Amino acid sequence: MLKRLWATMRKGRLERELDDEIRFHLETLEEEFVAKGMNRDEARLAARREFGAVEPMKEAYRERRGAAWVESLWQDVRYGLRVLRRSPGFTAAAVVTLALGIGANTAVFSLVRAVLLKMQPVERPEEIVALSKTGGYHVRKFSYPFYQELEGRKDVLAGLAASGGWQRARVRMDGESGSEQRFVERVSGTYFATLGVRARLGRLLEPKDETSAVISEELWRTRFGEDARVLGKKITVDQRVLTVAGVAQRGFRGLEPQAPIDVWTPILMDAQWKKFTTSSWLVLLARLREGVSAEQLREAVEVAHRSYMEEALRGQNHPWKADLLGSRVVVRPGAAGSPRLREQFDRPLVFLMGLVGLVLVVSCANVANLLLARGLARWRELSVRLAIGASRSRLVRQMVTESCLLAVMGAAAGLVLAVVGSEVLVRFLPYQGAGTVGLDVTPDGAVLGFTVAAAAAAVLFGVFPALRSLRPVRRGGQGSRRALVAAQVALSIVVVAAALLFSRSLAELRGVDAGFDRDGVFTFALELPAEYTRPQAAAVYERVLERLQRVAGVAAASHAAPGPFREGKGSRTLLVRGERGETPQGVDVQEVTPNYHAVLGAPLLAGRGLQERDRVRPVRSAVVNEAFVRRFLQGLGEPVGRRVGMGREADGGPFFSIVGVVKDIRHQALREAAVPMVYMPARRDEAFNSVPFQVRGTMKPEDVRAAIAEVDGQATMGEQWWLRQWVEDSLSQERLLAAVSGMFAVLALVVAAVGLYGVMAYGVARRTREIGIRMAIGARRGEVVWMVVRDGLAAVGLGVATGLPAAMVASRLAGSLLYGVKPGDAVSLGAAVGLLAGAGAAAAFAPARRAAGIEPREALRHE
């Protein structure tokens, strides 16, 4: 085969050699006949008769020497390019349609691959799984003691590691005055060994490490110029001084693609967490032992965890005891994408992939319609080629070649659009407030392969118009084109209905009363050095609150742990005096300063708010929310003044008095209803070294930073965000669905309308003589317009009738992704039908006006 291809490439030289050889044989025969007594002319004719037909002999030789199909294909490609060049309007319409369909699909696939499919550069990534649990925030992770206990299960595990999750922390190298915000992850000493990550320089973390750190190869290369002297240097991470022990292998930035890790620190440096037997704060990463399935591992871990929790909770009235004992273990692929992003975005992305697939089908159907119309318009050319001997298979191959050329051009343009589109899609993912999104959506081999597959789908849609050339070539085919338009409308209504449902869902969520005024509130985490004692930290916070009140534009300031829309909750056991249930109730608690609700704009409904005098220990006062009253105090009379017990032991814990009731605040997410909440006054004499602050006003963040520096030069501002943007980022899933499906809906509407316009315009051109006769015998222009528009609406109606049931099924599949809107919502489906009908009427109106403008005299001359 290679020799044949090489011969095809040397065609010119071989043709000359063939001509020379044939000439030599003819001349030799001619001389033989001359020697027998013939004259020169008779000898020449005899030689040709003896030698045989030259051209068939040449063809046979060409077949033997080269790949004839390559030559034929090259001829088809050159001819196809000439045909497409002579029809720039048709070519541009087809290429743009395919580029939009293929580009949208490739962009969404790039995001799906980055979040759900892309393997991280670890050893045998298919063996890595992430372990978590069902349940709320309190129970979905694991404690450090359980990690230590599970580590010994060598019967199902080849390795086990723990991750405390990533955060943005301030990092400063020894000898430098300034610090930088970097992504930092707390991991166990078995983390790198379990994943099979090697050291680029030095060593990685080990089980006993408490004061070492590992940096990424990217940070080492860009920040330190690959200087080996980085080993042994001191690095300060949020006021904790560690020693750089090594550099991780190139390309490894952790398992959270949206948060590329720069520094890994040991879990053991957080000594206070090691002893808590029930605190859920670790995600476990396991490597499956050979021969053990993920389901077998899940069952083993679930049994071990239940046994562990029963022993840990024995004799305790833990507020979340039922949840902890009843939680189920979940096993997910650990090295394919981000466990956190997978959990949040797997269903939305799969649904979007289905919608964009429909858009591709609509685009391909439109191109098939264009090719069908073009094939019918070329009936004279095709008839002539058949008449002079071209085979029908040859014509089909030529038309399929043209479809391939359009698909290749559309795929190339679509890939360019996908590069831009995928970067736009990434911006809909969460953690925008963190400053950067590190998700890599650069096209790779898999993305290119997907683009090729999408282009191949477009080619398949071009086969139908090509096969029509096998039938007797004649004018017609309007029925096939109408069917394609109806199919486009049917698919488009599914996409449009989904977009309307998601848009309405997002609007419903944005309209949810969160219980606070989200405008004008600036929040940040104030972090103090680790060596500060709790009384020292509390004293700094008090001075910061006092100084912030004097900053220009500040109306009020507070601090609260954890604050609105931040992960983390406090929990206590609750006992309402006189209501002694068998099982103590768990309740969420926030420790806040008296100004907290004023800063948030959360109204007081009864009693009074917290005051400075309430912060003196022992605490005797608290404020509760409406959900607390509904759940625990319903029917017990006035809540203000009621005494409620709170403590680890329900009967022996301290009691406090409810001094006020505030409006429900949705602290975690707008989708989640407000939960019972107790607001305890933050102590003035004791605090942790990191506390979220809230500031309301028109101040500038840099003025806040300067005020903090005046109070304590060692205090630093960690994560900073405006509350409105933080709330908006919590809707990242809904914004992604609404925005992307909306773009797909517009694209599907336009493509379907263009397809209908093409059918109507072609139909009017075919019926020019008929329309002229109708008008000559008295038909009014309005009647002609309605006749054409009616035909267009009939095609739309057929598509709607076919697509509406599919749209209802799709809406039910998306039911869990909606909020405040029921699947099969009549308003959304009705609006989708109206949009399709409007687009159809608009697409048919222009050809209808053209038909109404036909002059009968000219129409009668029309062939």
C-alpha cells in the first residue's frame, strides 16, 4: 500500500516513463513490419493493431501501480472545493451553522471533561476513589481518629490519605516582607504516597510530619526559578512557620482542578482537631487493593464507620447522633476531576450535554436541508452527468465529499469558537470570589477527537441528500425538506422549554427573601498569628471593631462565626425547659457581636437584640430566629423570656433566656430553608485566631485594610468578598444552566427559523407560475401571504406536536435542578410554543411578501 501511495505522489514522472515505454514498443513493432516489406504508414497501423488499445492499457497499468481511489478522491476534493467556491452564500451558511453547533458541543464537552472525566497526573488514577458520607454539613466528612483507624484495613486498601480541603491562605517566604494569596491544602503524611505522586526535588510529606511543607513544581519554577536552595527555607502559611521539604512532580496541583494547589501542609499541625472523635472535616482518598471493587470498599468502610461511631457516641447525647449513625458511605472516582465539583455539577453538565447535542442535531438537519435544496437546484447538472455516463454511485460520492469538506471547515471554525466558549463557561463555576479559577479547559486529544466525532455526525446528515441522487433526478423533494424543518422545530422546542424553565428557576431563587439586605456588605476573614492567645485575639478584634466604626463610609461593623454564606456551623444540644423529649435536639449556633443583625439588615421581630452587657460571662441571653420558634416553641406561648437549656448533656447543661426573635436568615444557600438558629453573644475575653467580619457601608476595601493595619500590623485580611457577589456565586449551578441553555435556545431558534425560511423561499420559487395564475384569476395579495405563512405554520405545528411531549419528559428529568417551578410548567411550555410559532411566522413572512409581490405577467413567462 505504501508503494502504491508513493507511486501516486510520483504520478507525473511515471506517466512520462509509461509513454516512453509504450512508444518504444510501438516503434519496435513498426520496424519489424517495415523489415517484412510494409511501407512506413502500413507498418505503423499494423503495429498499433498488434499492440492493442493504448488507453485501456494505461488505465490497467495505473490501477496496478498506484492507489486509484486516492487519485479519484483527490479529484473529488478539488472539484468539491471549486463547487463550494462558486457558491459563497451557501458555503458560508452551511459552515457557520455547523461551526455554531460543533463549537457549542465542543465547549460543553471541554468543561465536562475538565470537571468529570479528566484524570489527574497520578499513578494508576483509575484505582483512586474519594470517600464521603450522605447527610448535612455536620456528617458528610470524617474525623481524624477514624482515618487513623481505617488506615489499618489492608484487606481492602492499598493506601489511604486524608485531605482537609483547600483554602486561600497568605503565604510568605523567609526573608520577604510581603505575602501572597495562594491555594493551600492540608493533607495527611500518606497523601502523596497513596496517590503515587513523586518528588521533583527533595522529599514529600511523611506520616510524622508536623512542621514541613511541600510546594508545587509550578510555584518552584515561576517563583523561585528552579533554585534547589529552596529546600530548607522557612515558609509562613497564615502565620504558621513551616520548612520546605520538597517540590511535587511536574503537573500535579492537587485533585481540585478549580483550585490549583501551590502549597501542601500537614494535617498534624492542626493539633486541636486530632482528638475530636466525631468532628467531620476530612475527605478520605483511598487506593483500591487489587481485586477489590469500589462497592466492596464502600461496604467495608460503612461497617467500620458505624462501629466506630457507636463506640465514640456510647453514653452521649450528641445533637447529630442519629445522622452520624445513619449516614451512608459514598465512593466516587477520586482522580477524575474534582470530587467537590463533581458532586455539585455532574447532573447539570450531563443535562447541558444532552441539550447541546440536540442543538448539534438541529444544525446538522439544517445543513442537510441546504444540501437537499442545492442538490435539487443542480438537477440539470446531475442529469447531464448521468447522460454522459457517470454512475449514480459516483455522483453520491461527489456529494458526500462536499459534505465532508463543509464538515471539516465547520469543525475547524467550531474548534476556535469552543476555545473561547469553554473559557466563558468556566466563569459560571463557583469560587469566583476567590480571585481565580484554575480549571484547565485547553483542548487536548480527547477534545479534538470529540470535535472529529461531531464533524462525522454532520457528514452522516449529508448522506441523505446525496442518496437522493440515486433516484430518478427530477424536481421536487419539498416534502423531505418540510420533514427536516419539522424535526428541527421538534428538537428546538425541547431546548427552548428547558432554557425557559432554568431561567424562571434562577429568577425564583434570586427573588427569594434571604432574610437580610445583601447590598453594601463587605465581609472578610481577619487572621491573627498562631502564637496569639485567645484573650489576645479577642482584644484585637474589639479594637478592630472600634476602629472600623471611624472609617469613612462605614455604617456598622460586626464579626460572627461562621457568618452568612460560609461553610461551617456550630452545634449544640438543646433542651426546652418543660419539654423533655427522649432524644436531645441539635441546633445551629452562631456567636455574633451585637451589631451583627444590624449590619445584615435582618429585622428584629420581637423583644430586643443582643447588647454589649450580654457578652459578659456566663452568658445568660440569646436571640433566636423564627424557625427556632416554629420548631421548638410552637404553642408554648410568648418565646421572649423563655428559658432554654443548651449543653452537651441535655439535663445538666446551662440555661439561657431568649431576649429577642429575628427574621429567618438563609445562612448557607438560597435553596435551603432557614434552619433553627441560636445567636449567642460573642465573648469579649476569648476568641479564635481567625474570625469573619462584616462591614456595612460605602467604604473602600483598602480603607478597611489600612484601619486594621493601624490596630495590629500582624493582622491580615484573608478571603474578602462583597456579600451580594458571594450570594450570586452560590447560584453558580443555576446561572450556568440558565445562561448556557439560553444561548442554546437562541441558537436553536435561529437555525430552525433559517431552515424554515429556506424551505418557504424555495417553495415560493417553485410555485411562481401557480401563484401568478392565482393572482391573475383574482386572488388578493393578503390571501397569497396567508397561503405561504399557513404552510410555514403547518410545518411548525407538526414540529411542536412532535416535540412538546419530548419537552415535558425532559422537564421531568430536570426536576431536581429546578426551584420554584414545576416540571411541565404550562407557562414555560406555552412560552416555548409561542417563541417557535413567532419565529416560524417571521421566517415565512419574507417569502410570503415576495410571493405577494409576483406580477402575473412575469409569472406566466416563468419556467
